[in-house]
Amino acid sequence: MDTVKDQALGSVQEMRHLTTAYAFINTSAPVSGLSQSMLRRHLPLDIWNVARAASETYRRVGPEWYKQLFFRAVEHATGDVFRRWRMTTHKIPFPNHTNPRLPTDPPEIFHLGGIPVDSGTVEGTAEVHDIIMGKELKIPIEDNDQVFRTRLYLFHGDQKSVENTRLVRSDQADSDYLFIRRNWQLPIPALFHVQMNLADALAREFWSPTNSEKNKGTQHCFLSDIQVLGLKGITQDHPPWYDMDMLIKTSYDARVFAMFLQCAEIRGLVDRKIHLSESAITAFIDTLEPAVFTEIIGEVWGIMFSKDALKGRQVDPKDAANIQQLPNHITTLARFMQTMQPYLILRHAIRYGDMENTIQHLFPLLSVIFYGSNKNKYGREMLYLHWLLDDKVSDKELQKAILHSMLINVAGRKDSFLPVDRRLEHINAIIKLDQQAQKNSKHTWRVTFGTVLRIIPLLARVKKVVEKSLGIYISGKHTVKNTSTGVLNLSIRLWTDGHMDWTRTFPNQVLATDVFEVGRTNLRAAVDLFNESVVDQQISVPPSSGGGTDFGADRDNTTDTEPAMMISRLTAAQSTADLQNNSQLAGIEEVLSSVYCGETDISLVD
């Protein structure tokens, strides 16, 4: 809302729609630019491919990330105590992997002016892109067929922006004009909105499972942790992301350490009547042997992170025929922890720029989680990203360009990567502060969005020069609240109250939903719908002669050996339909049932 002075009415409120955007040079793209021939939009998504990728998430991501989560959890609960025990006393290295990460060089960024168009509609999205290409980037739209015939540009945005972009292209598929046909445009879902919606999905499923059964409850939910920790301002209805991010990490780390104490108690290393304070826990950590530490971690993994725990059962490692049913509170615990785990891996992988070796392999599993928590739109975007990164659909050069463009590193440090849309949210915050502090009859929205917005990079460079000349450096990092005491207290409470004990049974314990089971059940129909709504349904060989009526030039990577053909909605989903009628179906069911986790050695001490 904008306050405008009117001579007759005085100050009145006017609604203004303004879209912000920025562009940056993707140094991972080919020097000559991306080409439409690198993309084959007509190839359908194979459910076997998705199921296999989701079930192999653990193997593809690698055990180092899971080891890191365990180290981080224990360190979060005990602080310098565990760090000193690991680094000084026993020289145990932090479990970093050696996979290559994104380069830390800051890219060249171009801040675009505010666009006075509502991008929340399909028509507005089309107009925004017209303004970006023609007015902001100065790419001539008229009489520039060669660029829009061959080049491919990546546009990042939230789920709605990506969907609107696809709808605009679908609506204009038969246009005579190459620009309007928009084969030059490839929308990419941005990761910060994926993070936020994944946190929202976790809040929806594990806020308090008592919603469905009023007479039952559980200690393994967010509401219980909020009450124990005394947190304020966090509600189930779209909680702020930064609060949910902190809560997810706290809930996960506290339960990892609580189960660590439970397994240590069985070995006689701790006593719930004695080890109730930080000093007692410190004494326990100081006397812990690395070999015992490794064995306990393996036990923790088996109780909370195995496929059997997710299904509510425990298999004797010495006798596979000896299967015991876990009580509801432990099954709920396993489902709670295993659903939070991909979020935390995504969180850390984003920060350290591990796109190609980690984040890319999370997309199929995230689609299962989104479909299992009834966030179908983001489930479809995860399928879309997995489809785009398939070797059959995209060339390796395009895959690399997509992955490297999803994160940006303005600070140039190895731990300062951000999703490109989070950077835009920071810009929006600067705009909001400028309007709150500077707005007057002369410093209107036109000044803020037309001038201030464009000089943000210049102001950042001026800041660095001033700091260097004065010898005073101001860190741009956010101040993070120390939550170690809360994590330790929550861990001790869960442990001493018996809620980590799989040999006890509590009355009226609710059984949380198996998000993975629900998601894999919905996956087949989701893939069919994806092939109908996202995959190109029409392929035509471009005419050999020139002119302005080139229907699909380079659009679908057709060649002279490919006959002109039409693919119907039924045919586009043929691979999925065929699988439902042949012997591979049983194999897919087996693969889907293994989501989630892999049965792998989780030894942490090398």
C-alpha cells in the first residue's frame, strides 16, 4: 500500500504491485551461452527413475553428511566439551567429504529496477519478462529472431512464478513469433522457497499429532519442544522460517543426543539420577573412549534412522527372524527424525555450495516428502528439477549451468552460499527499510525502486572501501542465539522421562504419519500428472526455410532423422503406463518401499 496525497480527499491509500529482480553472469555456462538444443522438453519422466533415485538418496549423497549431522548434534548439545574431546584429546577429524563444491568467486550482479507489474498472475508474469528482456537487459525483442531461436535463458523464482512461466509458454506454443513462443526461457524453482515450504511441511505433519486423536499425544513433536524450551511467537499457521529453522535443528539435535545418552545408559556409562547437569555430562564425555563412541553411534542409527524403525519394528542383528514391534512413541520418534534429516542436509549443503554431489540427489526424496505432506505443488517442482537434471532431457553443460545458478556467493567465503531467491529477499528487506526511514513527498517509491534498488551493489563496494581505509571491518553475518543450553536440557528431559527408551510402553501415545509411505503411494499418479501438464505434448520438425513462422525451432532438439510427430497426453505418460502392466511393477514397489533409509555402516571414527 502506498500513501498518496490527493487535493480533494487528502491522504489516500493506493495499492501498487511492484516486482523486484536481479541478473547475474553464470560463469559455469558455456562462453557462447546456453542453447535450446541442449534441452529436450518432450521426453517424459520415468517413475522408475524417480523411485530408484529416491531410494538411493543415502548412497548418492554419501555417509559423510549423516556423520556431520551426528557430530553437529553432539557438539550443539555439549558445546566446547565435545569439540575439545574430538580435536584435542583424540584427534578425531570432522567428517568432511572431498567432493568438489561450487567456486566461491562472487559473480557479477546487475540489479534491475522495480517493475510496476503484478507477477502473481499469468499475464503479469509475461509482462514482467517482456520488461526484463527488452527494457532492463536491452535485448531487442523485435527483429531479433536469431537470439530467441537458439539461446536459452534461466529464470529463477518461487513455485508460483515457475508455474506461471510454464503456463505462459504453454499458452503461446503456437505463436508465429519466436519471442512470444518463449522457447528461449527455462524456469527454475529457487531453493530458499523450497527450504521454507519444506519447513512448513514439517510443521504441518509434526506440530502436534494430537490433532487427529484428541485423547492421545506424544513428546516427539514441535509443540512439546516449544513448551519445554519456552519459545514465543511460533505458531503452526505459517510460522516464520527463521524460527522454524532454529526449532528443527534444536529438535533434531536434542533427540540425537538424548538417544546417545539412552544407549550409553544401557552400557552403564551414565545414570539418569546422576547425569542431570552440564558438569556431569562433561565428565561423561571426557572419559568416553572413541571405540565406545563409535559403537553407541551405530546403535543410535539403528534405533532412529533405519528402515525398520520407520516401519515400527526392530530386527535383531544376530537373528533376522527375531523381529520385535516398537512402541508407538519410538516409531513416532523415528518418523519425526527421518523426515527432518533431509531438511538439515539441504540446509548445510546450501551453505557450503554442494550442489552437484548433494542437493541434486535430494530432489526425488523431497518430492516424496512434499507429496506425503500434501504440498503437491512443491512436490511437482521437485519432480521438475529431477527431470531437468536427467541426462536424457538435458545435456551435461545445461545441467551444470542450472545447478551452479541456483546458489550465489556474494561474500566469497566457502560457507556463505545463499539461494538466489534468498538474496532477493535481502534486497526486498533493504527496500522496505528505505521506505520506512526515507519516504516523503520527494523520496517516493519511484526513487526507491528506480534509483536505490539499482545502486545497492555500488553501495556495498563503497562500504568495503571505507572499511579498508579505516581499518574497521563490520561482519555481515547474522547474530545467532546460542541454543546449546536449551538443546542439552531438552535432551536430558527426554532421556530421564523415558521417551527415548524402546523397552517401555506409554499409554495413549499417538502414532505419527509415515510421510514417506504416503508420498510413495501418491508418487505414481503424481508422475503421470507431471507428464501430462509439464512435458511438451507436441513435437514438430521446424520448417527448412527461413521466416517468422518457425514452429518449434530447436525447441525439442529434433533432427533430420526424426519424423514429424504428435505426442498425446496418453503417449507422454506411456512409460509409466507400461510399467503398470509388466513385471517391472513389482521391482518398483520394492524400490519405493526402501524410501527411506539405506542400510549402511555409520561408523564415525576412522
